[in-house]
Amino acid sequence: MLLCFLLGLVCLSTISATGSDEEADAYFPASEWSDTFDWKLLKAFSTPNSRNVLISPIGLKVVLALLYEGSGGLTEKEFQNVLQFPIEKSKMREQFKNISKALQPSERSQYILNLGTRIFLDSRVTPQQNFAAKALDGYRTDIEPTNYSQPIEASQTINSWIDKLTNGKVSRLVAPGDLEDAIMIIANAIYFKGTWRHQFPKNNTALGGFYVSPNEILTVPYMTTTDAFYYFESNELDAKILRLPYKGQNYALFVVLPNSKAGLSDLMKKVNLHVLKKQLYMLDKVPVEVRLPKFKFNFQARYMKILQDFGLTQMFQNTASFPGIARGNIPHLLRMLVVSDIIQKTGIELDEEGSVVYAATHVQVGNKFAEVDYVFNATHPFMFFLEEQTSGTILFVGKVENPLETVGVPLPPRFGSNQGLESTLSASPNLQPANPERDAVIRRFNYFDLELLKEFSESPGNVFISPASIKTTLALILEGAKGQSAREIGNALRIDDIEQKEIREILSRLLFDLKDSTGNTVLESASSIFVSNKYNVVPEFEKKVITYYNGLIKHLDFSNPNLAAKIINSWVSNATHGLIDQIVGNQHLSPDTALLLTNALYFKGKWKTEFNPNGTKEKCFFSPTRNCVSTPLMQVTSTFNYNFNIDLNAHAIELPYQDDKYAMLILFPTNGNNVRTLARDMQHAQLHMVIDALKPTDLILEIPKFEIDYETDLVSFCDP
């Protein structure tokens, strides 16, 4: 079967203080501006359940065009009828060749645009020479032979290409388990990073209210600037339209802001190619005071259902016909060429990051436009799109309902149930759609974490445990357990049946998230089972360990405990980057040892808001017995997510790491409470509610520097 992944990737909008853009900023819509498909797609995602949305129409169209090149029969006819692809495929290749030429990076290095497509084809299958030539000439797409019988190496190849093209923004798209039945994967990636032509002074950024709905206000950071922008107040759309140009002449971000706080849904109904293009002709360059929220979010979209609703159904069925793609001596593989789904992953970061010289620039701008007639104040949901202006190509289009949300409409964890496809693209737990049954299973699965914390609440001294690592280890044991042992582990983890769909999805997502290294953050999880060479591993269990846990099974001679311990400790040391050099001694092993199961979890991250080393001072830290212990306290003044939780009688503070996916949550008891009581009380709290209650707050934060090495025996905790 054909697994087709589409990646439309990250748009970064930043400010730079390097030089000035001397060329005049003139704008007029391109004659071939956009098409109906772009806006039909956006409307399809603008459902009542959707909030923040970001899609890349051009990325999707490139992948569909490549599929069309190799299609035949009814599949080919559907591309022509539904997508209006020309019957003469050469015309379409010429069209995309021109678009690709217009999207080439500027030599002025004022923005970065990486655009690429690659076909990863099963090495047992030979591509049609004609198809390979057309893919390269018309779409700049290479075909890379890939050995899917080695899923680990194949996933590394695909992920490495994506990671390089997206500047590390997406480092892991597929896991080995996703490639079990793969024959071909088409990957497309777009990475854009632009510099505002009209700068937002960083010291103008301030908190303000954003109306998520007419009756709900969130506090969000707003950027502010005043300059001459192309702008129009549209009566037809009942909205304001603002163009924010990037340096380099070619690109601009358009923001369409409805006049009423609840007007986004009505705006989405009115928007189409004809109406929007007519409004763009009305844009005029005038002084505008712009107030726009900073926002950042990721979005994953599944296109199969939407394209089927559009009328494009053949390529997703057993009757799909792609005779022009490949040839070879394995006809049953070629007959299985069917699109199981098209997945798109996107992300956008919009902020004013840059040099501190903006204050002077802002003063000059303020003097230039002493008073303005137009104010663009984006205090409620809005729509946006990013355009390449010479060709009118829409790179990204989306909407923002909540600037504080970092994830939009989620990608379901499966590709789709048709064709009997069983492989999944595991997504992060916070990338899942609303599902009360699964959400309840997740909450019950997380009870274990707080029970574990309570068990150690009365332990003297510092405690450091990893529920994720322990749950992974117990889940591995559960995979091979039966009878009373299976029931006891299942009861502890709240797992009735590990083969249950929701349970398997939760474990898959947990393990997917525990292997994520992006930028300055490294998170690695490794599992290994060391089996006595006296025993053979049940093949079904071995398959589960490799498929679901990406684990390693290694046979050892436990009759030599010293050598066995050395091998095990070497694996642990390597998995933890040398931080744990010994986990077992020869006294823990004997010739009768049958199996040793290990899991290692390694995390390394940098604070998003760093502590100034010069601010670290020796001060009193009060122990649970109220004794003063002289301790180096780090200090920082910044905006953090914070809340005082009345139920826990404690302060809750979130310290984010640089990639924003990870954060440390600190719970600080009040003077009348102590940390041991707080740890006991946590079992009665719902952690997600503690986190949801956090709000951006200006704080002077002091926390101690600390380092913990902790070792504990979990046997007593695991006793029923």
C-alpha cells in the first residue's frame, strides 16, 4: 500500500535590526492569484470544533500532482474532474515548474525558504523511468530506494531528510512501526523564516486581553507598531484586511480581522477566491497602528476524509490505479499501490524577536506618524495567510482563535481503517481529538503517577522518580504476563486489556513522545531485555517489544555474573550519556537469572528564560523541619505561567524549556504547609486542572540550585 505523508512546515516570523530595506514596498495582486481549492480547504477545516488552524495548500497540491502524474483509469479522471488538473499533464508540470521557480530563495538572504519533495520507494520496486524524469524535471523530486524490511534504518532515513529540510523543526515524523506495510512514502516539506519589513519594537510588547469569545478573555502578549501598511476596511466581509510585508519583496502575511468579536465564523462562510481577490485590489497604503498578538502553534491535518468529500475517492480504494509510478517483478506489490491517507504537519511562530535597538526605531516611527486614522487591534479571533506575491501562491493559510494554544485541530493516531491498515503514526497525547472514552482511559492511566508520588511522600530527603520509565517497564512485563501477574500489573496501571485499542494508542503515544530530540532539548528512552542464553524468547513477545517499544533483546551468559553485569551497565551508561554508569552489580545476578528488563530515560534541556548566574546568592532554604539551610538561590524576573491553587494550598509555577514542548512544573507549599503534606494531597488533585489554571504572570522567581542522585527499590511499592 502507498503511505503518503505530506509535510507543510514551519513559518517563522521574526524581527531583525540588520540594515534597512531601501526598495519601495509596492503591492498589486498577481494575475493568477491563488485558486478556489485553497479556500475550499480552509473552509473544510473551519468547523465549530476547530480553533487554531494552519494548512499549506501548495504542499498538498504538489503531492497530489505527483500522484496524478502516475495515475491512470478512473483515478486519473477523478484528478481531472475534481481538482481541474489539465488532461495534458505536461501543462501541469509547466505550471508547477513556474511556481517552484518563483519560490526559490532570495539571494539577498533576507528570508529563508526551503521547499522539497522526496519519494521513498521500496527498493524491491523499480520506478518507471518516465515518471522519475517527470518528477525530477517538473517537481524537483528525487526518488530514493528504501529498504522497508529494515524499518529502523528506513525511518531514520526519512526523518533525517525531514529534519534537515525543516531546520530541525520536525526531527521525527515516522517511527519504525509505521513502516510495516509501506511501499512508498511521498514527503513534502516547506520551511519559511521571514523578517518583518516594518519592525515591532520588542519593548512595546505588553500583556492585554484577547477575546476567545465575546464573554471569555485571555491575557496574551501583544506586539505593537505604527507604520505605513497596505490596508482596507471591507464592508462586504465586515472585516479589516492588513498586509504585513517581509523583507525581500516577495512575501507578505495578510491578516483578516472581523469587526465583531464573534465574527470569525461568519467571515469564514463569506471567504472565497472571488470575494477575497476583489478586496485585495482595494488595499491602499496608509498609516496604521497595528496591535497583534504573538502566537505559536503546531497543527496536524488528515486529508483523506476531506478529499473524499470533495469527490476524490478512487485513490483511497482498492480500485486505485497508479500504473505510471513503478514497475518490477513483484506484481502483488504494485497492485497494492493505494493511498491510505495524506497527512500534513504544519507550525507557525509569530513574534517580534530581534535586536534591542528597536526603541530608537520606534521613536522615529512615532514621530513620522504623529497621529493615525486607522487602528488594527487584533483582540479577537482572526484569519491569516502567507503569500508569495509574484506568483500569487499561498504557502500557508489558517486562523487563530486562541493565541495561547500551541496545538490546533489534532491528528487522529491512525491513518484510517480502510484497506485493513494497522500501522499508525503515533502523535503526542496533546495532539488527539476529543474522545471521552479515551480521555477517561488516559486519566486513569495517569493515576499511577500520583500514587507513586504519594508512596514516597514520607521518605526523608530528596526524591526523584520517573513514572514514565516505570510505566514503560511494567507495560513491557505486562506484554508477556498471564494470570494473576497480568491482573496485578493491569490493576496498578489501570489497564484492563493491553490489546485494547485505546490502551495501545496511549502506550504508543507515550513511547513516541519519549523519543524526541529537537533543537536544544534531548529526550531519549531506551528499553532492553537481557535474556539468559538458556531460554528462547517467544516470537510474538519479541515482535511486540520491537514494534511497540523499539526495544532490544539480547541474550547473555548469566553463568558469568561479572561479565553480564559489565555488559548491562555499559548499555545503561550509553543510554544515559554516562550519567548512570552502574545499575547492577554481580551480586544482583546469578547463573539462575532468566531475564533482566531495563529502561533508561534521558532528558536534557535549556531554560527558555535563563537565570543570570550573577543573580545567584547564598540564602536560607527552609527544610521541612523549618531549619535554615544556606543554599545558592537562582533568581530571574520574567513572565511565567503561575497560579495559587487553593485546594492544594500551594503556588504552581511552570518553567518552560527552549523548545516549548517541555516544561518543569514546580508546586511550592505555603508557609503553613509542607512538601510532604502537599505530596499526599496531590493524589486527590487532578493534575491537568492544576496546569489548566496557570496564567501568564510577571514574577520575581527564586529557586535553589540542586542536583539529585536517587536510588530506590520499587518492590515494596509494587506489592499488592
